[in-house]
Amino acid sequence: MSLMKRGGVYWTYFYLEGIRYQMSTGTGNRRLAEDIAIKLRDQENLKRFQVVNYNPQMTFGELATRFLANAKVRAHHPQRLEFLLPFFADSPIGRIDKGLVSKYRRARHAHKKVSEATVNRDVEVLRRILYWAVDEEHLLPTNPIARIQLERERRKRRPVLSVADELRLLSAASVHLRRIIITALDTGMRRGEILAQQWEGVDFDRRLLSVTHSKTPEGEAREIPLTHRVYELLVTDQKRTGPIFVFHGMPVRQIKTAWKAAIRRSGIAWHRFHDLRHTFNTRLLEAGVLQEVRKTLMGHSSGEDVHAIYTHVEIPMKRRAIALLEAWHREQIELQKGDVSHGTDQEALPAGIAGLLPARAGSGSNPD
């Protein structure tokens, strides 16, 4: 198999059973052309044995139905299809190209004010489904929007929960939600990870929590040292097996209603539950924790070899990071307590908030 550039585009030439084939790869990028050339040769070889039966006339609506029934579907796929299907449902998958995607983008903006990032997520799902049609169902020889360029996205400010708002929120939250909020703030775990967490993943002797279920491979089974307040929260209700977070004996599956109610009662600005994860990361940053340690604690992909990261970010480094976080949090709590004791913020804090404030050192009471 060989490549030759003609008119700025690479063409591939290969022989099968003594027959010479020449095909355009459609790209001037040599590395991409090499990958496409291999696929073109494989497809021609499959055709010889009548294995491939392309169906570019299939509608996107039918393809989406197949995808939902047979593919590895993630939660956001059906959500994005709610917007994609009204526009693409009757379009033959072989006719979906960059021009049609541009029309969709304009229609999406015309119907409702949405960000470019939102539409980009739609296009990514569309592209993912077409890739599935190529790789799994062999309905298309290539993905017609494989190299489509997404629009540049503006970075949004990620809200971070202040310590004062944290105290208001904890004061207003129901008991079961309060335990979940504290865990999120002190571990950086995602909502799904927290709700799926099992007692088997908690090592009380070593004061470590091993994440039992994560949305990312990097986050699976990562070990997070427990802060003192999370340790006390868990040890008082310690069990051998089963889910940690329950309500009336049943595992907690959703917290949307309880979260909205707590935000409303607390009187603070709207925050998503996921903002607690951003808050954890920001507090570690302000406490001086290195980026790679923060990534490991949060289960982020590093963009490098995963094993290289996990070999040098060891438990002692994680423990020091959590200790820095606790020290930072104590300092902020002391500042809030000072404001309350001097009456500088009396009206801002709700009644009963003093119960969530640790006592000052030397006051004769246990600060925890």
C-alpha cells in the first residue's frame, strides 16, 4: 500500500488479488491519510467476501433507534437526541455533512438562546452515532463529519461555594443531604460516585475511602484520605456492607428536590451540586496543593499515561493535601466565627448557625 499526494490530497494505491485499487483519502494530512488508507483497503477486502452491506439511505431516526438499543449509551446521549432528532430524523445518514450540521447550528440558535458549547455537545453526539454506524454496524464507509471543526467555546466562571455560604447551606439542608454535602466538599467526589459509595470502600483504620464506582477509569477505586469531619460523620453510622447514603433505610438515588429546597431555605445564590466538586478543587489550590495531586484526588484524566501519575502521587502526598485542606478550612471557619462574635455578620447568618461553627481553641469545648 502506498500514498501519493495529488492536488493537495493523498491518494492510496493497493493491490488485492492482483487488482490495483486507487482511492482518495480526502485529506492532506499524511498521518490521517495513512489511517484512512488502511480502512479503505480493509473495506474493499470485506466487500470481496460480501461482508459489508452499506446502507447510506437509512434515516438518522432509524440509526438513532438502533444506537439506543444496541450501543453503549451514556446518560447524555438521549438528552442530546431530543434536540438532534427533530432536525435530522428524516435525513439519510449518507447525506449528513458539514453543511447540514451548519444549518442545524443556526436553527438551534434561532429556536433558543444557547451557547456554542451546548451546540458543540450536540454535534459531538451526532458524530459519535455516525462513528458507531461506521465501526459497529458497517452502514457507512466513513464518517462524513469525522473532521468537522467545532466552534470555539467561551470559558465560563465556575461558581465556588464560600465558607459562609457553606455554613448557611448546611444549616438549611436535611440531615441526609447534609452528610452528602460534607462528603462532596471534603472529597471532591461526583454526585454519582457519592450515591454509589459502599461501606466496603471505607477503611476506618487507615482513614481512607476507596471510590467504588466512578464515571472515569482514572476515578475508579482511587483512594481519598478522610478529613476529620467526614471520618466522624461515617464512623458514627458505621456498617459492614451496603450503600453509605440512605434515606429511611433505602439508598439515595436522587437529591434534586432536597438540593433545591436547601438552596431556597439557605438564601444563598444558586449553585449546582457539581459546584461542590469545583469548590473542593479550588480550596486545595488555595491551600497550595499541587495540580497533579489535585487531579489524582479528583479522578481527573491527566492527559498522560495514567500509571505514570498514580505511581508518584502516593498516599502520603494525598494525606498532606487533605491536611492542608483541613487547615485552610479551619482558618476560614475561625474568620467566620470572628465575624459572628463581633456582630459584623449577624444578619447574614441564619439562626442556629453557631451549632455548625467549631469552638475557638482554649474555649473549653471540643472544636470537632
